[in-house]
Amino acid sequence: MDRAGDPVRELLAADFVLRDNGLLTPFTLEDFNAPVSLILAVETAATSTAALDKLRKTAAIFQPLISGHDGLIGLLAYDDDIRTLAPIRQNSTLFDTRLKSLRPQGSAGKLHDAVMESVRLHQDQPSGRRRVLILIGESKDLGSKSRLDQAVTAAQAANVTVYPLTYSRTTTAFASREPVSGSSAPTMNILAALRELGRLGQANSAAELALHTGGMTASFTRQRGLESALQRIGADLHSQYSLTFEPKAALPGEYHQLQVSLRNRPEYSIRHRPGYWIDSESAGL
């Protein structure tokens, strides 16, 4: 991004430096972006009334701006239960209808369980698509069976990038809006750290999911803030650089930390996926 936070589109392979587990690693810069497979997961607990009122007005934004050409889109709701309201499809008619009909119910906000189900739905889709999850709800989990470290690991292993848009149950109907923020590199022992945050009840689940999958977070209170955040996500999804490489000394089940930097471009900042898991079948990303 440039200093204004807008995407920079003219970079070349020579502008990037990639390290995999600290080792300088050769890569190929792909000149295309795969189509998007998107799930919108929405908290529909009783406390979400004001946010749902705003979200129902944004249905027309998702297909052209977020999923784009040849994109797929699906809808999931979570409160006391997890419900798939619209399966991942290219035709957005059912998505639009179900999004506009969202109503609050229940008292829980099972954010972690919603992530786990979204990952499962993505894994049922054909390969070759960029998997994206947009979460709209409160920043903390309430009532999930799954832990935060399990949700983060599942999203990382399935190559799902998470973009949380959060609100406070006490302020969503009022005035202020927080800016979109980026992410920073995680520590090596991320799972232990996440488990400890959960044990202490201090986990901002939304922020951790974005941080560890390469997404970004935003908070909103007004209608304009929600629409601006969605437009920013759309720009982010369609302005990405894909660096592909073969890991060195890869062991099944091993977590690799990534470091991506820019060479001699101090006027730009960069946000990237901070790591990945080696699966049991290949050493590829």
C-alpha cells in the first residue's frame, strides 16, 4: 500500500524479497489472480439488530465488488447455531435474498465454530480459487465448542484469508467509526500464545484470525463505515501479488513462518500471509 493506504499495482518480482523460515527463497511472481470463493459469515445474535439493519442494505455490493468476475459466494449465519443459508455458488440470487432476510435470534456468537464450518464449506469447492471469509460480528467469541487456536490453524491449513468487520453491541447504532488496520508478523509459537489468550479470556478472535491468515480488520458503526470497509476489502482482493515457491526442508505438519519485504521502496508498506502449514501430501503451498 502507499502512504494513503491505497493498493500499489505496478510492482515487479525484483521489488520483493521472500524468506521462508528465515531462508532467502527464490519465487515466481504470478501475473494473474485466481477467482475468488467467498463466504460471508454473519453474527445474528439478539445483540446484532443495529448491525443487521445496515448489512441488509449492502447486498448489491458483494457480487461485483467482492467476488468479482467468475467469483463464487455463499452465506452463513451464526448465533447459538451455525446455519448455511446460501451455499457457495456463482449465482448470487439466493445469497441476496437470504442476506436481506437476516433477523436477530439467540444469545451466543459462536465465531470460532463459524470459522470451522466456513473452512469445511471452502474445502468442498474445486481447487484453484482464492478462499476468502468475511466475518461480520463482534470481535470475541461467545459459546463455541472450537478454540481460537483450532480456528486459526484450520483457516491457515485450508488457505482461507479472513477479513473481520466488527462492531460493539453498545455503539453500533451511534456515531464513530474506527479505521481499517493492517497486520503484523506473528510470533513463532502462535498456537501456544492463542491458547493462553483464550484461557485468560483476553482473545480478540477477529483480530487474531486476520493477523494469522493475511487478512485485515475494520470496525464500523455507521452505514457509510460498513460500505467503505467492504469496498476496501474488494480493492484488496483484486490488487494482490501471488508469490509462488517450493519450501525447503519441509516436514509434514510443520509450520513455516514467512517474511515478505520490499527492496528499496520505503514509500510503500506491505501486508502478507505470515505463514503456512506443510500438508502430508506435498511440500507446496
